[in-house]
Amino acid sequence: MRIDSIIRNPLNAILYNVLNGKILCSIFKFVNNSIKVKGRELLVDKKILVTGHTHIAELDRQLGFVNTGFIGYGAAWYMEIDESSYK
């Protein structure tokens, strides 16, 4: 366990080391899927739900879901929205 992880975000460091990376990623994917389901219930056709901070970046064009992931530990994801190119 890196000392900077403990200082910056103790919960993430503990979860990552206790659960291991694969299990933690599965949990985050479950969160994304839950958001997708709720988003489909709330949004009308041809709308796109854009979220972030679930730690797993994802683009699901079929369900109209975008998650930019998170910013931390020297990594960041971003997106640029161009309505004319989304099909």
C-alpha cells in the first residue's frame, strides 16, 4: 500500500487492498449499470445521460450513457460533446 494513497484517500486505498482491484471494479461496474437503468427510466428518447465519479469510465451508445470516470492519482478523463456526431 502506497503511503500517498493512505493520505489522499484512505477509503479507496483500504477498499482496493482489501477487496483487490477486480472485485472493486465489479462493484463500480454494478454502480454504472444501476445508473443506466435509472437513467433510461427518467430520460426520454434520444437523450444521453452524462455522469462521472463512479471510477469506471464508460461509453454505452446503445443505452445513451456516458461516464467520465474520476479524477485522481494523476489520472483524469474528460469528454467533449458534439451533438452533430452522436448517432
